[in-house]
Amino acid sequence: MSTNADLSLTEKQAYDLIVAEGGLLQSQLWKELDVSSRTGSRLATALEEKGLLSREQTTKKGQRTYLLEPTNGHATTPSETASEYAEEEVKDGPDTALTARETRALALIRERGGLYQSEFWKELGVNSRTGSRLATGLEAKELIRREETTYNGQRTYLLLPAKKELDFSVLMAGDMFSPLVGTEEIDPITSDAFAQWILQLAYEEDSNA
């Protein structure tokens, strides 16, 4: 098996990146290194031939690629297996596509009601770089909020579930608010206010038909 001393500078950079991530898609490797896809493929192949990583064919977003995992004593954690990279994206809300790892990260933040980013990546079993990317990705999708703070004397971020906007339009019929929403109990069968609200709602549907 080869050692780091046998690697070129670019090969060492590629290998160190794969180790730091605990595994990386080949389609992501060349982007991270800012090289061409052809060069990225050659680097991955060279590292595989030197026994430093394994290349397992997988699929990501409908495209065939390889999952690169270090084999030189750098075991990946259970949360960083090939199956997670190959999983289809899941939906958390309208037009919000999440990977399996993002889904697990979001569930953790929601379950805790808030989590420091410096603890977040440890809880997920990933490195700090991956944890930071997950947090910024969820923030970009408006699923969490990142508030800069200080924890144990270190600057970090507090990750909080995003506040969901309430859509009251579904309770409106014209300028009438649903009489069923309130502190007073209303019988929808005998309530005149509810009957008027239903009639207004039906009128709007006919008008928009």
C-alpha cells in the first residue's frame, strides 16, 4: 500500500480532502479541487491503484458516478456510507429538496429545538467542514436560522428551526374570517355566521371557476 510520501502534491490534496470528508463523490472531487472532470477522474484512479481509496459506482441525482472512500486506516462512520450518497432526494416542503444527510440534520435541530454548530457536526458523526456545509445549506433553503454567538469562549453559530409563516388566507372567505377559529365554541350546523362564511366561500369558488 502506498503512503503519502509517494503522492504528488495534487494527489495528496485529493486524498486529504476525501479523508476529511469521510468519503466524497467523484463528481464533487474535481469541483472541490478546481480541476477538470478528466483530471479528477485520473486522481481518483491513481489513488485507487495505490490502495488508498475504494471507488464504488453509485448514482446521484440520476447520474452515474463513484463514491470515493479512504481505505488507509481511515474508516468512515455509519453516517457516511455509500447508501446515503446514493439515496434519492426527499421532500421537506414545497420545492425544498433534501438529501438524506440534510434530512437527518434538520430532524436533529428540530428535535433539540436548537443546537450549537460546534456540537452539531459531532452529533451527526461528520467532520466540522461537512457540518458547516449542512448548516449553511439548510439555512439557504430557509429551514433553519443561524445566529452568531459565543459558546465556551469560542465564536460559533446557534442553529434554530426556522419559524414557519402561517397562511391565514385559507381561513378567509372574502373579508370574513372563519367563525370556527376563536375562543367561543360554535356549532357549525346551527351557526348563521358559519353558514354565511360557507356561502361566501362557495361564491368565490364559482367566481374563480
